[in-house]
Amino acid sequence: MKQLHVWLFLFFYAISTVVFAESGLVDAVQFGNSASEQEHRIEPVLSDVVDGALGLKARRLLPEAEPNWQGGKITFMMKVDPEKPNYFTAKFWGGDTCSDDEHELRLCLYVEGKQLGTRHLGAIDMLDIMKYDLPRYPGRFLYATRPLPIHMTKGKTEIEITIEGQGGINGYASKIDDYQHKMTEPSRGIYRAYVHTDACFQPLEDEVQGAPPVDIPVRPEPGIEVLEELKKELNDRSDMEMARGGRKHEYNIQYLAYAYETSWNTAYQNPLALERIVEAIDAHYLEFRDNDGKIEGVRWIFKGPIGDAIRLRYKDLEPWLDEDVPGTSRKRRKAWAELMEASRNHNSSAAGEGRRSYTNQCMIKDQNTYYCNLAIARIYPSKAWPEEKARLMLYEAMGLEPFSGSWDERARPDWREGKNKMLLTEQALTKELGYVGAYGEIISDSGVAIYEATKPAPDKEGDPRIKAQLIKMIRARAPFRYPLMDKDGYRSMNQEALIGWRDWKYPGGVIYDQTNGRDGGAFDVAVATGDRVLLGYGQQMLEDNQFFAAVKERMAHRHTNSKTYLLGVPERYEIVASQEPQPYRLPMTPGQPDFVFADPGNGVLAFKDREMIFYASLYWRARHAVNNLARVHYMTPYMERDSIVNIETVFEDSGKVYTIPERTNMEFSRGREEGWYTQQGIYQAMEGVEYPIAKVKGDDNYKVGDEHLQAGRAQLYTMTYGPYFIAMNCDDSETFRVNIPEEFLGSKDLVSGQLVKFPVANLRSGITIVLCKTWNEEPEIPAGVVEALPEVNEDASKEEVETVVVEDVPSEEPAAEPPVKTEPVVEQQRSWIQDNVLIVGIASALIVTVVLAGLFRKR
């Protein structure tokens, strides 16, 4: 009997070793399981065990009795591979949310007592950021993977891990008390933790998994009644603006100028609205004169909204223009032109605030600079820049011409960042330190405002180059919307935020054609351009009944510029709703064809493969140097993976290195004192790690440690993640030879549709390949799938909407970018052994067991 026990132990040990090796798993701990926790020497502080999802146990971290920014924590030991790079993965329930409607709850990972990564916008993100009221992946589990520092695991077989609950942050606050918030409620439940060596974590086959929600209902309310509520609110607002004379905020003046031409509004063609506009602009001029000609106001905007009001209403204001500003001997025409000229020059000149080189910031500034110049051109033409010169500034902001830096008062650029800097990629995404999520969506607001400003009259066409680019910009962002449920459990499309380098709230909000922003919203670009594809996206939003909810949400905001946008909502709704049905739907919509979108200009990738959704930022938060890290967001119908993984790069090495400083809080935003965190005993696990700096060309002012687009950018990125091998050539001219991993011979390139024939591919400039080795297999359904209870409103409508397949874009519209092509490679099927590694492993285990049993018998 004793020998039998030994045989069984050896047999199952051999099997588990093979299974762990096949999955790359080194160790796993199951929280809430006393034996597993005891084995890993867990030390909980302010933590409890709860009955979690699908009948499983989970550990939560609790806030202190008197809430502090730090809450409970658990410390435990985990085995690691002493030679290979290791990853840590935690398992969470994708349906969890927090109740704080202002700031999210966080889980911070510590390795050997030091914080892994940085708190805000770092290359290694926090372990988890849980958003208020919006689940990450309802009904299924979320696996969050972070790379463990190899200098802390090299030569070791075990390390100490700590997970701590923390309060959320306000990324743009200027004081630490406003920035770091307290933890006031329990954390998300933590189900399991793993250490593994494969970049793509693969749960064990017997693990319980959730199932995708079915029959997700369409939002039943609000409906069209919102438009009547909106009209009443804005009529009341117009009445208030017209009742109050004197100085008004720049945005309030702009609001009245638009209300004056809104047919259902009380300010429509109302002389009192014009009188209030005149009084308010006079007050701004007098303030400007008394301030010795210095311009003050909202940064980047200044007097731009006033310029917009003048360019809209200058014919209506004509009777007032040749009268004196009260209290002066200066005619309004000249006085207002002086105000506009000063604002224009201050906003664009290096002697003032100057132009910005981040795309959305540049667009906002240049839009308002252009407004001022248009106002001058309308009322005092001799002081205006020539239209063709002013229009060039817009071309630069829209990524149609190289960015020329700040302009002086005579519109002469300084070219401070060289003569080849483009603010958008060739695919028309904002060109920054990688893909930009929510922050990057701002371009739709400014883009449509820029286009509208180029129209000679509201019913005329605007600049054709800007129109085509605007359509391309919004279409380029379409792959970055994926199906999810909204906060109330209804069908929606949401913005991809996880791979956004300036995003820290996951998941992103509901979005279809464009964001529900402060200065604009759904249907703006579709109506302004008449683009049929964007009109189709708008109709999809109407089918899901998400439009009125977005309008109601925007109505709750107090910003006056939001109210100006809302003035046009009823008309835009009528235009989109009355269009004949369009066949176009967002690419990630269930039932749409598989596709690949690759943008080497930003090192970003999005593709749909048999209802699996994959996003990756290969050029990931590499602000100072090449970090060889990528952020991956991979969603199958049964689980969500959020991974930061090691990848391989090729780049022109400058010979310089960037050493990660002792900082646990990224210095990206203003006002954060690292010393405050150090006083709390928080230190950086990556401190002292050296990253190579790529050669920075054309910038003589660059210094090591500066944030720079080129310092961390590689020419070639390659990555293996689960069933995919990805290679992206981001260089402008170089061709690279890429070695195809042996297991991907015979795979299919999802970009070109070709099968891999050769072990080497020549990757030309701008080319991306996405090889899938499971292309001819049915997507796997995990063995442990358990259907969760519906996480939807019980009273929701069950209406089904037929999915329409996207057709080719009509030739008369701006065509989408053609798919990138790759070199064809040797068609070769995988061997039987490759497809049956587990069977071979078990057979090997049996042989080992028999041999060892024989040895015992001989003894």
C-alpha cells in the first residue's frame, strides 16, 4: 500500500509538472482556501474572505476604520523561475464596481516590499483600477498580468508579494490632498494569484469561468422626450443670458451667438441677444485696455470664443461696429479688432503662450487662434493674416502639413521641432507617445469646429482637405470601440481605454461615432460632413437607444460650452434619424467581419478574430527610453486579459541610457511631491534599472531624461502572445528580416489572409503581420464555464436588432486605408506532437512513473 501511495504521488506530480510546464505556470495561490493560503504563508491585514462570483471564494481588502489613502493588504510567498522572466497575474471578477462616483479604487502590487511600477501613467500600471458604476467585463473573470522585475527574481526560487488596497487619484489635481484620495470601501475581490513565464496567461482547464451575457437588452429610456427637456432648459438659459447685461464669460458670448440662429430658441433673431453680445464684448475690450493690452482668460482659448461669435454675427452686429465703445473715443470695429489681434498673437506666438505640439492641444489652440483671425478679417481686414496663411495653421493642426512651431505676429513660424513633425499618423490617429484613448477623442470636437469655421456660410461646404481628413480621423478611431454593457446593463459600444497612454479609467465610456465631450458629441462630424459611414455609426447608436442617454448626461454638466453644443442637438438628431438606413456598423460590433487595423505611426494594433477582440500598444508609455514593454487587452467571449508584457525591439541605439529614478508616482502631471510618498515608506521596485535610449534626430536641445517621441520609439516590434505572433515595422524607410517562430509555420496572417510558408519574412516599411496558429480551429470553450446570473435591468426591453454586415466604402467617399500586405511564407502544417503536447506529456509522465516504480521494487 505504501508503494502504491508513492506511485500515485509520482504519477500525479509528473502530470502536474507537465501541465504547469505546458501553461508556463510556476505557482498559484487560491484565496479563501485555507490550505492554499497556508502553503503560501499569507499574512492578511484588514482583509476578509467573501462568497464571490460563481460560488467561488475571494479575498477583499478593507478600508481602515478611520479611512486613510491606504487600506488592507495581503502578503504571501510565491515560487518563481530563477532564470526566465516571470509574470504575476491576479484573477478578479469582471462584474465588480465601486460606489465612489468621483474616484476609482485601486490595488497596488509590491514585490519584496517595493512598489511595482508607478501610480499614474507609468509603463507598469497599477495591478487594478476599479471604476465607479461600470463593470469591466460582466459575467466573466478578468486576469491582470504584470511583469516581475527580473533583477528581483534572478537566481531565486521564491519572492514576497503584497497586494494593497488604495484610494483613487485625481490625475490633474495640483495639491497632494486633492490628488491622493482615501480608500473608503472594500476592494474588488481577489480570487487567485499566479506566477508564470508565458506572456499570455492561460488558466488551468478545470478553473471555473464565466460565460458571455446573452440577449443583452436595448436601453428602454430615456427617449425623444429628452429633446423637449433640452429645449426648455436652453430657453431658460437664453432668457437668463438676455436678462443680464455687462461682462460675460467668453463662452457665454459664444453661446448667445449660436442661440441667435437656433430657430426654436427664445434668443432666435432676438435683438436683445445682440445687445447683450455687444455689451459683453465692450466689457472685455475695456478690461483689455485697462490691463495695458495684456490678454487674460482661459488657457489655450483666451478670446477665441468671442472671435467665433463675431465671425458668426458680424453682419447682424454691423449697426454697432462704427459706434464708439462707451467711455472711449474708439470705434468698436477697431477696438474689437485690437482685442482679437492681441489674443491671436498671444495664443500663437512664443512671446505669448505659443502653440502646443500635442495634437489635441494644438487643435484647440489653433481653432481659437483662427476664430480671432476670422473676426479681424470680417470687421478690420487690414489687420488679418491672409486666409491662405491662416488656413495653413489649420492644416498643420489637422496633420495635413508639418507642424511649424509657434508663429509671431506676422505669421512667421519658428520651426522649433524641426521641419518633419506631423501631428497625426498616416492612419489619422493623433501622433503622441502611443495610442491616446479618451483624451485623444477630443480631436472630434475641435476637428468639426475647425471644419465648420472654414465654411463661407453655414449651408456651404468647408475646406475639402480638412473635411476629408476629419472623416478619416473619426473612422480611424472606430476600431477602438468594443461591445460592452453600459452602467445599467444595456447594450452599448465602449471606448478602448486600457491601451491608451494617457488613460487611467477603465473601461472607457459609451461611444459610437464620437465622444460625448464638453465641446461636442454624437453626430457632429457625421452631420457636418454627410459621411455615410459615420451616419451608419450614428444610426447604430439610435438602434441601441444610447443617444438620448448621452444627451441627458451632457445636460447635467454646467459648462457653458456644453450648452452651446446642445443647441444643435435636435437638428442633428432629425438629420441622422431621417436618413435612409446605412449598412455601416462599428467594426467590433458582434457579427461584423474579422479585420486588422494597424498604425505603425503609433505602434498600435486592433483586430477582431472570430469574435475575439485584441488591442495592443507596442510603443507603450516609453516616454524616456525603449522599455521593451507592450500593453495588451485581449477579450475572448469567456475572459478578459489585461497584460503588460515583455516584447522584442530593434532600434538605432544612441549609446545613452535612462536610469529609472526612485519615483513611485509618475511626474507626468504637475504638483505631485514624490517626497510625500517616500515619507509613507513607499519605494520603487524598478529603481536603478537602465533602459537604452533610441537615437533622437533633429533635436539639438534633447537631454537624457527628457520626454521625447523618439527616445523610446523602436523601429521594429515583435511579440508572441497566446496564439498570435505580431511584427510591426514602424520605420519610415527600413526593411527588416523577421524570424518566424517555428510553431507559427503553417499559421495564417490575419492581415493578408496568406498562410506562412517561410521561416523568415521581409517586413517593409509600415508593414504589420499578425500570425494566428489556431486559425483553422474552432475557438476553444473553457471546460469550467458556468453561466452567471444576468447582470441586467429586469425591466429592460428584449428587442433584437438585426446586424448588418459592413460593405465596401463607396468610391465617392474618402476611402479607408488599404490593409497592409506581407511577404508570403512556406505552407507547412504543424506536427502531431505540436498539437498534442499534453498527451505526449502525460505519456512521458506514465513512463517516468513506471521506471521509478521499478526502481522502488528493486529496492
